[in-house]
Amino acid sequence: MNTLPINPSRLGIFCMLGGMLCISVNDMLVKSLSGSYPLHELIMLRSVVAIGFTVALLMAEGGFRLLNTGRWALHATRALFILIANTSLYAAIASLPLATATALYFVAPLFVTLLSIPILGETVGPRRFAAIGIGFLGVMTMMAPQIVAGEGGYGWVVVLPVVAAAFYASMSVLTRKLGQTSRASALALHMQFAFISVSAMVYLVAGDGRFVSPDSNPSLEFLLRAWVWPERGDLLPILGLGVLSAMVGYLMTQAYRLSHASAVAPFEYVLLIFSLFWGWTIFGEWPSVSVLAGAAIVIASGVYVFLREGRAKSDPRTG
């Protein structure tokens, strides 16, 4: 019996949707644990767990020979980008409502489209540039009321999700470039090794909590709190972080390997639905009107960019 061939682009979209679900659960668990553990300890523990699953995927795709790609500078740069992105976003999640941090982070697909020009050689026309500009206005709509420290404001922490988005977008575009010669499992394993290495270095420098005080900002405290032995009740969530990390690393890498970066990136917007759900049901949070309005502008801009991308592929003059 003949079977229909699998469309790589469609499969990439399904990988993206699965990755967004895993990311939402991961973010919810990180936020729930952020008041008890330092970020670098959680990253270390989850990466140690994730390594086992990632190695299994690597062996299934061809073994350790896949790790030797000869493009170590690009791999190191990609690892640095995801490290900065994760650190910035998780530090923000410790202070901001989950959906607010996620909504600000949604500028990432617009960054992806911009970065696909110099790195991937893709063409972006004036209409998409205009949509990207409108998207950044949406980001400012979200940030302006939140950035004023004091009642109802969060100060400098509001900038962190945007910083995370910029570095995540850079990582995503590099993944697309490296994915032409590297398997998803190899890229995911490189990333886990980078997480473990950097977490170990942070532990050696700040693992005793010497750089924080009881009145420190929650985000700063989450970054530099002293290591503690995990409570028995937290072992399952920490194990879950490791499993989710392995799944996210693989699914997201596959998404950008199988489809154009500008094609799969808009499907990341489903993350807001998941984040709203977790924020409301687990933490009793709901974003402000300005955040919802700004998120709507950013999402509309991203969807427009996606639609223009499809037309530009059929007729480059319409970009």
C-alpha cells in the first residue's frame, strides 16, 4: 500500500508546536522552582538528565561521529546565544507574570526574519520591514507601563525578555544554517554540554551565594542564589525539566532544520495560549491590558510577515 510522502515543512511546523508545549511546561516549572533554587543549579540538573535522552537520540541518528562537523566556531557561537537567551528569559520569569514575559519574548520571530537576511541570505521586502517596525511598536506598548519601577512596574527586568528574544532569534537562524550539515541530536547535545560547562563555572564563582543579599531583586537572586540540596518533593519537577529540555532541544532543532526560519517562527505564538493557561491556573496571574494589546500588535505583525513570506517565495517582487 502506498503512503503519502511526509512534507518536511509541515513536519517542521508540528515539531515547532510540540516544542512550544514543552517550553510552556518548562517555563511553568522554572517559575515554580525559582524561589528555592538558583538558575544555574536548575540548568545543571536538567542538563545532566537531558544528556541521557539526547545521547539516545544521537545513537539512533548515527552515533558520536555526528558530533564532528568541523564548524566548531559556529557551534560555540550558537551555544553562547542560547545560554544568554535562557538566562535572560528565566531571570525575567522569576519576577514577571509568566504571560507578560512570554508576550515580550514574542518579538523573537521578528528578529528571526531580520537576521535571516545577513545569515541565511533570505530577501525581506519593504512591506515586511514595515510590519516588523509595527511589531516593535507593540513591544514598546507592552514595556512602557511595566518598566517604571514601583507599584505596578518591574524596572529593568522588563527588558530581559526582549534581550532573550534577540539572542534566541540569533540561535534559531544559526540552527538553520548548521542544520544543513548537522543532525538535530548532535546540535541538541552540543547545547547540553554548553549548559553543563557554564553552570559549573558559575557554581565555582557564585555557588555559595556571596553576590546576593536578602533584599536583592528576585531575578538577581534567582541568578546568583547559593546552591541547595533538592527537596524530595522537587525531584520529580527537576527530572521533568531534564526530559523537557531534551525534547525542546530536539524538536526546535528539527523545526528549523526542516523548514525555513521565517516559515516556522510564527507558530511560536501558540506559546502565549499555554502561558496564559499556566499563569492563570498555577500562579493566579493575568496580564494587563497594555500587555494584551501589545501582544496582539506583535502577533499581527508576525502573522503578516509570515503571509508575505509565502507570497515572496512565489514572486520575489512582492516581498
